[in-house]
Amino acid sequence: MKVSTRGDYASRALLSLALHAHEDGPTSVRDIAERTGLPQPYLEQILLALKGAGLVRSKRGVGGGYVLARPPEEIALSEILSAVDGPIVAGDFGEPHTNGACDHEGQCVLLAIWADVGEHMRRYLGSLTLADIVGMARGEAPWPDEKPEDAEPVS
């Protein structure tokens, strides 16, 4: 699986909202763009998709902007990526044993493997919440590539 630019930008935007959730009121698209270094026009499109998926709420007018629709503990990374990119899959190869998918040598076993890879990705991305990522970003939790003994002590 390759995470798309839309998926990366959506994740960065929601991480920014989660990191600043303690601040009063909504966050403007301009502020999110400045904090994350993302292009504002593209970010606006992404936020609309995230709003359609029920991950953010918006307020119009002066003092308007976006807030998370649910607590960061309840928003999985898999939901964010699916909201902007569709289902998380290893490829668009079809399912084993359907529509003649196993008509060619070795094809059926490979289709089963690709389906299994997709399931592993969905499970892993579903296990990470925005709250987990906030903890990592703040140095309060180990990064995904760190073993617990490699992590810096948190004071």
C-alpha cells in the first residue's frame, strides 16, 4: 500500500487539530495550513471530505474553522485514510474464487496473500488512534519503529 498525498495531508491536518484541541474554538484552515505547511486550497478540499466522513465539524463565519467531531481516542488512522482514499487494500486484484479469479496458474494463492496483506494493513492502521499519534508527536510514547527499551524516558 502506498499512502497517497491526500491521506498524508488528511492525517497531518487532523493531527494538528488534535495537538491543539485544548485551545478554545475552531481552528481556521489558514492556521492548519500554516502549522502543517500544507497548501490551503488543497487542504480545504481534504477537510470537506473529512467533514463528509464525520471526522470533523465546521463552523462558518468570523471565528469559524474546524474541530474534531470525536475525541482523538476514537479516531483511528484507518478511518482518516479511508475517508479520503477509499478502502485500505493491498491492490485492486479481486477476491479469490470469484468471477474466474483462479483461472490462471498461481493466481488464486496470490490473490489470497494480497487480501491477507490488506487485512494486516487495516488492522495495524485501525489500532493507531489520533491520541496515540499525539503521544508520539509530544514524545510521551515511543514511535512505531522504536522498541520500548529504545524509547527516551518521559519526565
